[in-house]
Amino acid sequence: MPPTRRDFLGAAIAATAAAAAPAPFSPDFATALDAAAAIKAKRISSVELTELAFRRMDRYNPKINAVILEFRAASLARAREADQALAKKQWWGPFHGVPVTVKESYGMEGVPTTAGLPQYKDFRPKQNAIAVDRILRAGAIVIGKTNVPVMLADLQSYNPIYGTSNNPWDLARTPGGSTGGGAAALAAGLGHLTLGSDIGGSIRIPSHFCGIYGHKPTLELVSTLGHVPPFVDPAPAKLVDLSVCGPMARSAEDLRVALEAIGGPAGPAAKAYRWSLPAPRRTRLADFRVGCILDDPLCRVGSDVRGVLESAVEKIEKAGVRVDRGWPAGVNFGEQLNTYLFLLYAVMAPRFAPEVQEALRAAYRANPKNVAGAALVEPHSRWLDETAKRLAARAVWEQYFRDHDIFLMPVAFVPAFPHDHSEPFDQRKLDTPEGKRPYPDITPWIMPPTLSGCPATVAPAGRTAAGLPVGIQIMGPYLEDATTIEFARLIADVVGGFVPPNGFTA
């Protein structure tokens, strides 16, 4: 019997209903915003989502040792409060009832905050870091803290208190440092968001190694109060010349909303001014004005990583984006790297063990151009001179961003590498298809955004032939963080976004 008009109408109604039905909610690897939306729509409760987070932690965390402190009783109590609030039509914020983690170095009331240093294993702040308070005010539930290297000063995350974290893509490899535990947890589906920090690529390198999104905010956009060191309670106001706190996630949109939640002035500064995130410069991928460099003689990128990045940029170009190749006029990569290294070691070297400090002094005596030794030995006037060069570098980039919106570059010249805890630290080697490279060589590509204070977002760009993730670094104009995040969001449709690693999806 031929179909009737009623049959056609019935089929059309059924198709419309199917299109209107919400997509199935898969909680294991959901973004934080999708998880919050599911809670709000009562497709899952906060208690159910939090219980699932701990079940996944029980199953998968022993493999990767990413979450090293967990807060089950407190988290489930807060989840119940979140569900009760929702029943009363109260909404705490964009991450209402969503389980998240934070880096171990963030102060939390009554919780060990050690930065992997045994002498601080009993340090328990009486209050939360500013960023932790703010993510809580946005409705999140902090279910645990994630692992770090000793003193946050390595590209790997291991320490004598909490042991070694592994990369979910290959357990024999590092997830990076110093927010390696946080990146591994996100990649493995343990929590829906994390907070990290970055002075030497500590958000960006783990994001690249683990195939997630990470954002190094504009300098001082997010308060670092309560993040250690210093190990002082209550946390004092402190000079911030390079380091930042920022979010890591499984989507670019989560980065934007998290940044809006944790950003802005704190303490006395909050009395004087307010902050709001400027809108992205463009909203269509083809409209972005893009610069790019994927290799440089100063820090050659391994062919396995470079091939992935070149393919990603080609796909971006095919999407209608014009990409200008080469360093901007006025950017001297080598000179800016020396300035960065001096300022980095001025922060880090005084915290090194006495024997390491003496080795740096000896290196300086043998060669006064040794930047690490100079940072420990030379007078404050040298620091002022290098800081002036830092600000001059920012001015060069500000000029460039008058007629460009973003600048693409590698995060590191290697993908995640095998664990190597040998000492001395600076004698380690990293394998590339072209041969072995010195361990400290990983630093240069994260330098430009850190030195200039400009924002940088890392987005997944693909995987090597060996199946290891590769991220692309998206640098943007000072204080215009939404521009880099929006570009990261838009290229997901072109180069792909987050993909769960094998072995963590069952």
C-alpha cells in the first residue's frame, strides 16, 4: 500500500522530534560546561557525577598516579548541597556541581600544600588560594589535588612525597611538568577541569604531552595569591614577573569560562578596579590574521612533531585562513631567550639545593655569560636591565598584533618522552628522529608568551606516527585572552579536538 499524506506527516513529526532531542550525555569525558548543563537539565545529579568521578579514580588513577590527594567525604557533601540548591532553583555558577581538580601547589584550607618538597609536608594553609576560592564560587567541586615535580621545577611530575605520574597515552612516558598530574587526570577522564600554573611552560607542555587544552593567561590576569611558593600563611602579596595561574580543560570553551571565573584583581587592587574579558577579535576562522613559525635553527623541532604541526597549519590554510610565515619584525629569538632565562633563573635558582647553587656559581666564574649563574650572582641592577628588555619585547609583540590577531608556534620540539629521573638534571638527553638533544632545549618555544606576558592557548593538533599527542601554541595580544581561546575553539573543527587515550574509555 503506498504511503499516505498522514504517513509523510508522521515521519516528518518523528524526524523533528528526533532532531530536537538532546544528544546522549556521556559523562566520562564530558566537558565541564556540558557536565554543568546536564546537571541543570537533571539528566544527571551532581552526586551521581561525583560518585562516577571517584569510581573512575579508583579504576584508573593507580595506572597514572595523577590525583595524589582526594576529598571524597567533603566532595560528596558539597555535591548533595549542589543538588539541593538546584531543587530550590538556585544556581551557583557555570560549573555548578561539576567535579574538578587543582594542582597540588594551590593552597587549600587544611590540606597539605608542598610543591613536592618533603620539608613542607606538614604545611597546611588555613585558607584557600584566590583561584581555588573563585572556582568554588563558580560552583565547582574540588575532588582532589594533582601531582607535581619537586619545587615545580621539572618537565616531569615526580617527587619523594607522592611518587611519579604517568602519561595516559603511554604509561612509560611523562605527562610533563609541572602541571603534569593535572593534564594526565584530564586526559584520563578524572574530573572535568583543572587549575595549573606556568612559568616555564608548566601548563602548556603538559597540555601538549597529554592532548588537552591549556591556557597561560596574560601576566597578572589571574591572582597567584595562595599558590606556593612562598610557603607563608596567610599568603602575602607578591611580585609576579613571569609566573601565572590558569585553567586546563578538554575544550576551549571551558578555558574561556574558567578564565572568566578565576580572573580579575584580588586583595586591595579589587577596591580600585574591575576586569572583564575583552571579546575575541574574530568569530569566524577565515577572518583571523595569523602569523606562524614552526621551526628555528635555535631550537629545531623534531620531524615527528613538526610534521603534525605542518599538517595542522595546512588544514587551517585550506579553511580560508591566510598565514604569514616567519618571526615578526623586531623579534630576536636568541636575545629574548637569554633575557627570559636570566629572569627565570632569578626566580628559580635561589630555591635550588646549596650544591646546585654552588655549581651555578662555578659555571659563572668559568664563563660570565652563563645566564643561569649570572642570575644567581649579579646585582639587582642586572635584573632591572633584563626587566626593561622584557618590557621592550612586549612592545615588539604589541606592534605585531596591530595587524595580526594570533601567532602560531610549537610548544616543544618533542612529544611526551620516557621517564628519566637521572641526575644531574641538565645532563639528561631527549630522543628525536634526528638524534639526541639536551634536556634544557625544551625551553625556547614557551619563551615568547612568558617573556612578553602575552596570553597563549595550547590546542590539540594531532598525533605523531607513534600515536603521541601534539599541541599547537596560539599566542595572542596582551590582555586579549579570548582571542587565542576562540581560535583554539574554531580550529577544533579543522584539526580535531580532544580525543580520549586508549585504555581509559571502557
